[in-house]
Amino acid sequence: MPTDIVMPQMGESIFEGTITKWLKKPGEKVQRDEPLFEISTDKVDAEIPAPASGVLQEIKVSEGSTVQVNTVVGTISADGEAAAPAPSKPAASAKPAASSSAPAAPERKEPAESKGAQAPPQTKQVTEVPHHAEDEHVRSSPLVRKIAREHDVDLAQVTGSGLGGRITKQDITAFLEKQGPTASAPSASRASAVAAAPATGTKTAPATIPAELVPMTQMRKIIAQRMIESRRTSAHVHAMFEVDITNIVRLRNRTKSTFEQRHGARLTFMPFFVRAAIIGLQQFPIVNASIEGENIHYHRHVNVGIAVALDWGLIVPVLKNADELNFLGLQRGITDLGERARNKKLKPEEVEGSTFTVTNPGQFGAVFGLPIINQPNSAIMGVGGIAKTPVVVTDADGNDSIAIRSLVHLTLGYDHRIIDGAVADQFMALVKKTLENWSEEVG
């Protein structure tokens, strides 16, 4: 008998999910626990494993459709049984989603060659975006696959640096740069959808690229909703501090090789900032609190949300009871959450329950950011880029000199309804002092 594939319930409060991508096609063999399809819910995006080994016999719910939990979305048969064709439209029990992680390329009308050329009535020409069948079998995100289609790149030729060989945005960007202008240019068939402007004298008018209307992904809709809700809920104020982390930069450069050899994990800057924030939160618990109606909820532990930028959006996994972890525990926890977020392995409960959030726009080159508070938190700390800067330093005798120091700008976004400016500044002053006078062992 065929084995049913059902939409799993990813948490008690989740009642439906959107199938964003099938990783196998009908007729292909699957192994038990092998990733079979990707889903998007209100909490997380996740890869769902196959419930049994065999052959994917039938896909009952197509990509882009939203169904209730426990709905049968497909079947797996034993080897040798005939496979049914994929559905041409969503099953009756499914409702089309307003978005998916991999929306189909929109139709484009081919412009007429001249004003006198008219398209036949009731017809329209569609230009297909090149697509490699091999891309479906390569571990990559929807954004990476979109870039590959736009530049006519076979993903099988790109080496993935992510977990399990997954191709990241950085991988395909580096591949395009290495290939030069030929690979970086849009494919010929895509370019054919652009009307060539008539020449005037020796100048050529720029080509007009047709506009695209692409539905939001489920994750993007949730992000948009929560950002607006946060702005409407909290009285946002931001405070920025310049911090000299020269000693931490030297410490990391000196110990990162031995740290990785000893513990099997890269030594990054994030645990330094998280640890300093925890020390500040323990001294100023109001910054770790949240508003519940007309009450203030002081949380017993520090649960740090770590914002992770994905190719297809943003997610904030939570490092629970971070105040009980040593430096090594913080580094391992941050690394683990980041890797599983990028590979869609997070559980719904791992993106809930944060009491304070840290985000790192500096990794992309930002000097600083003004982050929006992650509800129901009352504060979020943004970490800017680390840069060597000439500054005035004063020695013990009061003599001034110019020195090259590694500086970072930290920004605290806080809810002025319960956190006063003086408290926010005192909290950040303690974070600054902890970082500039770092004395904790890194393991």
C-alpha cells in the first residue's frame, strides 16, 4: 500500500502550511528521512523529510498551495509500482497561496517589431526564462535559482559552500564574477523580451525592461506585517555608542585558529557582543522586560534572539537561557542556530520566546543601523561594521596622541514606554565598558 505524505503540524499554534517546492518528481526514488518538499508557515520555513523509502508516486498538492495540517499532499509507493503524474492544478482541498518561496516567472508580451506589426487577436507571445532541469536537484534557495535562470547558469557547475554543499547567494555571485561579462549578462532569451529602441543619429536610446509583478513569499508577508505592527506598538527611540574593540580584535586574531582546532567551531565577533549585552541586561533588567497589557513582565532568564539574514528573507532564532551559557556555549549556540536557519532545520519553538534581540547589519558593510524592535521585546541592539580608525588616545599621564583603533558603532533601539533614555544610555555604557575592557576567557 502507498504511504501517505501529510502536511506536518509545525507547532501547536500552526494550522496550515504552504508548499513552496517539491524536491522530488513523480517516479523518482526517495529514501526515508531524505528532504522531500519545502514548506512555509507563520513561524518557519522548513524542509520536510520523506516518511518512507520508495518511489514518489503522486503529488496531490502542487507548489504554491496552502493546506491544513495533516492533509495528504502526496504518496510514496514501494519500488516498482507505477507513479501517477503531477497535478496540473492544486488539489481541491488546497487553496492557492498569495505567495511562495519560488514564484513562477511572470508572462511577458513580446513587443512588436514595428508600429505596423499587430499581434493576432486573442493571442499573446510569452518568452520563457531558461531553466535547467538539473537545478531542481541542486541544494539552493529560490533566490539562487532565480539568479541562475536570469544569467543562464547551470547550478551543477557552481560549487556550494553551505552545509551539505548548499549553494548560497555568495557562491553564485562569485561564480558570475569569475566567469566575467559573458556569464554576468542576462541570457539571450531573456534579453529578447526587451524592445530595442530605434536609433537616432549615432546615439541609441536605452532599452526598456518590462516591469515584473511578483507575489510576496509567505515569509515576506509575515515580515511586513510584523514590522508595521512593531512600529505601531512601540515608541521607538535609538541611542548609538562608539566602542573601541581593538583588544577584542587582537584577542580573536590571536586565538581563532586554536579555538577552531580545539572546539570545532569558528570564533566570530557575535558572542562578544551577546555576552556584553547579557551582562548589561542582568544589571538593567527593564531592558530585558516586556509589556503585557498595563503590566511589565520581568523575565527570569535572558533569551537572545539572533537575527539571521537568509537569501529569501529574515528570521530570528532564539538562544534560550543565554545567561547560563559560557562564552563557548554562546559561540556554539549562535553558530548552530544560524546554520539550521539557513538550511530550514529550525523548529517553531526555536523562533519564539526571545526577551532581547541582537542584529548585525555590519556584516554587510553598514556603519550602523536603526533596527525595529522585535515584538514583544522592548529593545534590540544593532552591531555596525568594525573599521580601523585614527583616534585621539590619552595615556596615564594625560598626554594625547593619534592611534589606529578598531571601532564599532552599537545602536540600541528601545521602547520609550518602559525604558527611559537615561536607563538606555546606562545600559549601553555598561556594554561599551565590558567590550573595551574585555577580560573573559574565550575557551
